[in-house]
Amino acid sequence: MALSHTILAVLSQQPYSGYDISKRFEESVSCYWQASPQQIYRDLSKMEQQGWVVYESVPQEGKPDKKIYSLTEAGHTELCRWYAEPTEPTPIREDLLVRVLAAPYVPEGGLIDELHRRRQIHADQLANYQAMDDQYQALADPPVIEQFRYLTLRRGMRYEQDWIDWIDEVLTFLNAHDRNP
């Protein structure tokens, strides 16, 4: 999947500025797709050249004009084409897993500290997602669009919880083997 397909999905809901798309990524897509504002703007430019999006300039006082991007029919067709393709699991490339693999072969020290540091990162992210979950749970009758967004949030929560559980498993193993790599 390309970043452009994620942007097309976001723009399917309504037109947004590049800034607003970036905020949507932070608020609802970050649990499964990360992109910097620069990456988003770069892809929007490419998508405009491909005819997948168009923009309307909105004048702003004291600032450059704001571009509000909309999905074109060609963009919707591309999203539907991509959507119909089968998905494949994303390969894992994770430095921490390589460090655990290398632990028996390197001088002791550092791994436990790194595991605790990473556990905290995942716990903090899980707390952020749980706050979003609380907001969702407060909705009496959420629209279907929000229910689909919620399903992706739940996956993000499970992802973070799985990291925490695995790190705890590794820490338990290291403590049981009285090794402090």
C-alpha cells in the first residue's frame, strides 16, 4: 500500500487541506500508518499530477493560500482499484528483535534498559489510544464512518498491548536466566 491510497481514503470522507490530512493521520490513522507532513504534501503533489485529487485555493490573511484537496473521479477509481487487490502481511523490520536475537553473543548490558524504554513508549501510545477509545465509548450512537475508524483504533490498541506483553515475556525470561544483557 502506498501513502497515496491512505490519503485517498482520508479524502473520501470530505475535502481537507494538507494540514488537516496530517492532523487526521495523527488522530485516527497513526495506529497503522505513519507519515510526516512533508511526505503527505509530496504525495498530494504527485496525486494532483496523476489527476487523483484537485485543490481549491482559499485565500488567508497574512499567510499563503490554503489548498483544500478533493478526491476526483479518477482518484476514487484508483482507490477502488487498489481496494479490490488482495492484501499481504507487512514484513517486520524491528531493531529490538535483532537485539534480542543477538543478546547471547554480545557483552552483557543495555538490553534490559532498552526493553524498559520501549515498553514505556508502547504503554504511552496505548494510553493515547485508550483516551481515544474513551471518547468513542462516550458516543451514544456513532455513525458508521466512526465505527469503521474505531475498528482500526482497536487494532492499534492490540498492537501496542502485544508489544507490552512480549517485552514483559522477554524481561521475565532474562530475569529467570539471571542474565542482564
